[in-house]
Amino acid sequence: MSLDPQQRLLLEVSYTALERAGQAADQLQGSQTGVYVGISFEDYAKLSLHSGDLTRIDAYSSLGNTRSIAVGRLAYVLGLQGPAMQLDTTCSSSLLAVHLACQSLRSGESNLALAGGVNVMLSPEPTIGFCKLKALSPDGRCRTFDANANGYVRGEGCGIVVLKRLSDAIANRDQILAVIRGSAVNHDGQSNGLTAPNGSAQEAVIRQAISNAGIAAAQIQYVETHGTGTPLGDPIEVLALGKVLSEGRPAAQPLWIGSVKTNLGHLESAAGVAGLIKAVLALQHQQIPPHLHFQQPNPHIPWNQLPIQVPTQLTPWYEQPRLAGVSSFGMSGTNVHVIIEEYVQQKNTVNSDHETGQRHLFTLSAKSQPALQQLVEHYEIFLANQSDILLSHLCFTANTGRSHFEHRFAAMVGSVAQLQQQLRDFIQTGQYEAPSHSLAQRYLQGAEIDWNQIEYDESCQRIVLPTYPFQKQRYWMESLPILRPQAGHPLLGKKLALAKSPIIHFEARFDRNHPAFLQQHRVFNRPIMPTAAYVEMVLAAGTEVLQSPQLEIEITIHQPLRLDCLITVQLILTELTTLEGSPYQFEIFATGDLQDTQKLWNLYASGTVKSIDLVHDSFDTSSLSQDASEIDIDSFYEAYQQHGIEYGEAFQAIRQLWQGEQIIARIELSSSGSSVGDYRIHPVLLDAGLQTVAAALFAQDCTTQTIYLSVLSD
């Protein structure tokens, strides 16, 4: 529950990416596999670390909401020992991750790398901030390159790509989706503003990527742009592309540009890898997807002077070799450009009908029986839609490209049709005819098989197969109710109107920030409700009910009330007799569980309050005897802090203190306390009056270890 959903999503998507690449996760333990991930926000921490409820913080929530730990956790779970980096350059984070991963592979630092990013929106604050920046589209459409472009739309997602050196991928018989020819990164430097794009810097990073790729600018046929759909950014980006990629370009071969943000929104820290995945898919399908919401070209872009077009429908991609650029420009000023090329996989000419003479072992496994059942169903659906799949490739990938778990399925078959039938039998009955082959029997009995020692035909290639069906469970930390400034007295709150009840109720809610000064009254590092605050509550309630400015209070404290979470406090007044001027009994209750309708109320203070006639005695400062000595009040506060009683700045209201025949104190409310006018007697001032007694006792014998916490005074 304490784990940021971004971390959970990153774990799941990374594992899925490895399976799609035919890389068994358990075979990577101890390997030089690098992890490079872009993460920018930690919204989930607002429900625990930054919720205002200190009781929600534990070791799990601290680690579970730290962005660097997200990457470290992924490397830890998979046992990876290459570089592990969390990156945050805002919008360019995930494409920067790809760039750095490629550098690590080229240098030999890593032999395989996971690169990408994740972004999940779980709180409104970042969106509010972007709205204040006027970066977001008011109508919820990302209209990149359109005349009506008015900002982007925030999006969520996670994307991970598995990277290898090309020679290693070929040797491992991997299915290669595309080849990264080159990449580059730079920064805007000084531009028109901190978040304003720099066209010259964009030109430079694209030229550097082209140079690193060893190609000519005119060879690039498509660019997946940063394309946020902002009135400022779109013209700058298109002009930069035109200056670099128009060089030597034939008029009959325009540069196509598009932005996946018109489809998915802006994935921010995962935006770059989203654009990369779109470009790879376009290479694989040899088609350029249509760019959405492009109805009227932006008039600030000189379209007639540039060999650039925006596809508004699915466009065939005929030119060969097919090359594409991918741009990602961070709000931080960090720019990244990556150039990719299609990889033409050699087609295996063996027909599946010719494989029926050779039997192959096919295996599946899962961590639970329901997951195995679901995985079998996924394979049955997959094979029903794959007419040209080769059984040898299928079995090679399923056996060598997956981790193997406790719950298992095995079939010894001579054709895809036979495998489909066994899968259907298992789905319908939960049982099937287990193969008698010795290797299959060992596998079903739970033996660990070293699949790398099994001989496979050299023509076998890894292919994309269904991935593990994670059994989803909901784990979520519910948000606390938002405490709004309450009407009425700051501590007493509002009077509750209860039908047919002679008992008078007042109710208030406290948290770490309301009233904030109470947090500075701490005992053993925990904020504790001071007795003075209870007294002020009773004074305020008694004044309202008894209509008297002079009251006598008798109070008993039953237990300490901690103020480190959101709590509801009720003060209850019960008239003791029916006679006029009758005293009232008061009780102060509190509960901290605001989510539970069956609230558990605990009694913290009780007593009586009644109206009295009080004669005020004046005090003449000249009566202060000449032999009165001033007490070092700083030493008093320091000694108390060393013994676990901490009076914060707001509660250190004693400015001077003298002791002779009488104890005289000069008390003053600090600026960190709230307004005196809100209270009958401000709790800080009243508590300081109680502190004078403790300070005097402390001064009489400061060598003792006795510490007095005054809670009651006549």
C-alpha cells in the first residue's frame, strides 16, 4: 500500500518488456544489465509522506515514494548489476534514458539495458501549476502544428525498451524491432526564458545525432517530433527541422512529421519513449500513422517554403532504408534526438506444414493456478490469430525466453494445431494428457531445466509471444479529508444543533497546520495538547452558554491528546441542575479515525464550569522587592528540552522572570503564535503562566533531575 503506483507499474512493464524480447528475467541475475528510467513526479507521496498525518509515515512509505529507489528496486528485484539511474529532465527524461543506455552499451559498461520512463497523475498540484504557466490546453486537445494549438494535455503511461548491441542481439537470435543509429543530447543554454525553447539548440542536437548516426540528413523520412501543441514551441521546432533536414532533400520526398501527443497526450517523463515506440511501430508496419487534430496549418510556420508535410491519414512508407528521427525537448532545457532505422529480419522459408514430422516440447508456467489458466487462454487466442507461426520458433521462445514457476503446463506436439487442441482441453477441463517424454515429465515435476543446454535448430528465432498475466490486486492509500478553515473559535469550533438534546455540543477539527502553534508544544518529540488549550476551550464555551465573562473552572486531564494527525474534538456541556445559574459539567472527547463511521471517541479532559463574581486585584510593580533575582529563562527552556519537554518558539512566551517573595514574569506572545483577539486567554499566554511556576521550582534547585510539567493551577 505504501508503494508509489509508478514503482509498481515500472516493475510490471519492465518484466513484460523482457518477456516480449524473449529474455528470461531469472537469467539476468548478476548480469551487467543497466537500468535508465525517467521519473519526474511523486504525487503518491502526498497521501503518506506529505499528507500532514505523521502516523502515515513508516519505512515503507519513505522508500516507496523515493524516485531513485524506483530504479534501484527494479534492479534489486531482477538482480541486475549494471548502472541504475533515475533521470529527471522533465519532458526529455525517458529519451535521455535511451541515449545514456546506448552509450553504456557502446562502452561495454552494460551488455543489456532497460530504458524508458513512467508518469502517473495522482494529485492536482502539478496540473494547477501547469495551468498557471498557461501550458495546458483549455479544451483538452493537443493540436500540434494547428492554427488553434493552445497547449498540451497531460497523459499517463509507462514505456520500457530493451536494448542490446546489434551483434549480441543477432547472436542471441532475438527479434530485432529497430536499430538505433545514433543519438545526441544538449541544453538550450540562455534563451528567451527558462522554459522557452531554443531553435538553435534544437538544430545543433539534431545535426549531432545525424553525425553520430553516420547518415545524410536527407535520408530521414519521418520525424516523431516533441510537438506539444503550444503556440510558441511548434513554429520553433518545425523551423529547426526545416533548416537541418531540408539539406539535399529531393522535392518529391518530403519530410513527414507527427506527434503521438495528439493521440495519448503529453506523458512528460515518459513522453520521449512513447514517441520512440510509435516510430518503431511505424517502421515495422511500414506506414506512418495519421496526425490528429490537424485541420488548419499554423500560419506562423512557412509551410510553402519547407519540404515538410503532416500526415492526416495512414500513409504508406515506401522509401528504403527507412529511417526516422525522434525528438524530445525538456522544459528543463535538455534536448535529446535519436535516429532509428528499420531492421530487416531474414525470413525463414520453412513452412509450418513441413514441421509435422518433428515433435517439440512446449512449456508454460505461472506463480498460481489462476494465472496459469489465464496464460493458457491467452496462448489459445494468440495461436488462433497466427496462421503462419512456426512451431519451432514458438517452442524455442516459450522455453528459453521465460522464467519458470511452480504451476506448469507442458505439451509434446508435432504441429501448432495439436498444441491448440491441448490448450483448449486444458481450458475446458483444467486437465490434459500429460506428455510421457522424460524431459516433459521432469519439467512438470518441478525440476529446474537448463534450457540453454537443449539443442535447437539453428534456424530457430525468438518471436513475440503472450506475456505473463499479472493477477491484479488493489493497493491504495486513501487520501485524508481536506481540513478547511473552520468557522467559530479556533479551538472550540462550531456549536452543533442536536434535535431533542439538552446537552450542548461543540466540535472542531485539528491537524498539523490548524492551529499550527499547537505543534510547538511537544513532549518526547510528539505534539501534545496543552492543558491551557483545554482551559481556553472551556472558557469560550462557558462564556457563550452562561453569558458571563467571569468563570470558575475545575479540570481533570485523563490522558495526553496527540496532535500529529487529523483529529475531531468535541466539547460537551451538561447542566448539573435545573436551577438558574447552575454549573455545567464539561467533557472533552477526541477521535482520530475520520474514515470510520463507527468512530471511537476517547475522553481526554473533564470538569465543571460555573459563573462567579470576581473582584480584580491590581498589581503594583513597585512591590517587587529589591532582593528579587532574575532567572535565566533560556537555561530553563534548554533544560526542559534536554528532558524531552520542548517548548517551541511560539510557546517560549516568558521574556523575563524574577523570583523573590513573589514570582513575577513578563509574558509576551511571539509573532509565530496566532492573534490574541481570537481567544479569551490565548493558550500560549496561559501556558506561559503555568511555566513560571515550573521555572521557579527549577531555579530553586537546578542540580536536580526533577522536571515539572505544569498542567493545573489554582
